[in-house]
Amino acid sequence: MQGNHLIVEHVPYVTSEKRVAYGRLALPIVVSGDLIQDGAGDHRIWFIGDQPCDAHGEPLPGPSPERHAITSDLVADFMISSKPKGVGVFADMYEKITSYIRVLSHPAREIDPGVTATPGAGWTEVPDDLPLVYADTGTARAGLAEMNAIFRGHRIGIIGLGGTGAYILDQVAKTWVDEIHLFDGDAFDNHNAFRAPGAAALADLQARPNKADYFATQYSRMHTGVVAHPEFVTGANMQKLETCTFVFMAAADADEKPEVLAWLRERGIPTVGVGMGIRDEGGQLSGLLSVVNHFDAVPDRGSAASSAQANDYDRNIQVADLNCLNAMLAVVAWKKYLGYYASLTRVEETIYKVFAGDIRNGIATESAWGAESAA
């Protein structure tokens, strides 16, 4: 399979020089869970090779010249359209593929009865060691397999599964990181459901599961290695972060955040902290979002950010879209740290101002760290 196409190799056909050659068939496919479906949706299929001909070197009536990109390096040259007699539709993909192979290879067997085709006897699942429950065809479709390998071997910690932390998880779970550790001691209630990704079931809310347990269950449907730690991270248990290669600090309770950040820095564990300060200004919401990168080259301002600092936005207003945006900025910062995304300069903080619509990147300031701790 290449570029979301099923490729059938070694299909014998006849060229215009009345010579037997071997081409390839390419059928667009769509993967639904663990099921492979015909992506063309009709009787068309594409052929990679020269103009297919009959035994006398005359073009066959079905194939017509049409370029069809499969990958950046592989392009089909002909589209073949031939409805099956009678019903006009193929019973399944196997019948469709073998039917076209017969059309192409019959003239070749007239010239050389010993030629054979390779239609493929059935579907096989190619095993791999990705930490995923089902095939990542999105990566194959975009041709990003080599780049996405940068996530292998990483163990990510997410402290706090409120609105922003949950959206961070939603994105991290779609990468190839080995493990995702979730830390939160709160219950998952209605107000959490309205600022988190997905749609929680009423039964789940009635059960009031722990947030870490709830989200671990949800995202384990897609990603393996999602580990729930149904507790707050404090000075007493932060050693549970020791195996993490990167940490997202998205905890709403900032009481012990400076100590945790200092502990992570001492161990060389890079961290991104997020924060929101939103207020009601005469019936309209305004404020800012912050993402602060606690990487090894950043000055140690983390321990100076006091959890006791006054929060101007004492209502702790949070809305799902701004939670999501805050999370996306944090995830982009993480991917830039890994080298996945290009970056013009090293950035310590990213601030989004709601009123102005500005996103500012620069050197971390005390005010930004205060906003982070207030979140």
C-alpha cells in the first residue's frame, strides 16, 4: 500500500511493440477502523505502465491516458474503466482487481502462455510496533512517516486534565509517543465536559469518574500506553514524573507549581506551562493566554512565580475554544522543541491577547509567569 492506494505488482500486459511487460494496478482505498474499502467507489482503477495493448499491438479499449498521482514519486499513467457485464457493478474489491488483471493479462498469455499475474490472495495486516490501537493511515496519506518517527521513545506527562490539559492530550494521543501519563485528582463533572474535547456520555458524568481515569479510558481506544495517575502532583509524589521525557503543566491549582517546575528543571525534563486570564468586560470576554517554555536554556524564573500572586480574573472564566487554542499553542511549542516544526528563533513564551487578536512570541516576563501561575 502506498499513498492510500492498494498497489498490485507484476501484472502482465502487452505493449505496442507486441512485447510482454509487467505493470502495476493502483486502487484508491479508504480505511475505516480495520476495514479496507474501495476509495474509487465505482468501476475505475488506475494502471502504471505503458499503453496496454492486445496481442497485435493495438490499444485495448478500456485504458485511457490519465495521470493520477499516488505519491510524489509514483504516478499512474492510465485510467481503466470497464463495467462488468450484466449487473454493472463489481461484487467486491477482489472481483474488481482480478477482473482487470484478466483483461490486461489475457493478451500477454496469447503471446507467452507461461506468464502469471499476482492478484493477491487476500488481505493481510502488516504488523508494526507503533503505540496505536489501529493503523495510522493519516500519516501515510500525508507522507510524514519519516518525520513522525521523531516522537518515538518519548514519554509525555500531562499535569491537569481540565479544559486545556484535555485538549493537549487530544493532540499528543495522535502522535507516536510511547507513553502518555495523566495526572489529576479531580472528578470529571458536567462543567468539565463542556470545555473538553469529545462528547461525554451522561452515564459517565453520573458516575463522576476521576479525570485521569476518564481520559485514559477514552484515549486508550486510540493510543496504547496511556497511564492514569488519579492524583494531584505535589512535592510528595512528583517523583512519578521522573521517567517522563517532556511534561505539560496544565494544572489549575498552582499551589505547588513552582516546586514542581524547579524539580523538573533540576532533572533536565523540559516542560511547557499554560495559563489563561479571562475576564468579563461589560458583557464581553477579554484577557490573555500564555504558554511558557521551561526548557533547559530558560532562566530559572519558575521558582519565582508565586501561587499567592493575586488573580485579577478571580472568576476563573474558561471557555472551550480558548482552552483549545491554549493547548494548541503549547503542543506547537513542544513540536518545535523536538524539531518537528521549523522555528525562526528560540521562543520562551507565547502570549495571545483576546482583544487585539495578537500572538506575541518572545522572552518570558514576570507578568506572563504570573498569568501562568494564576491559571
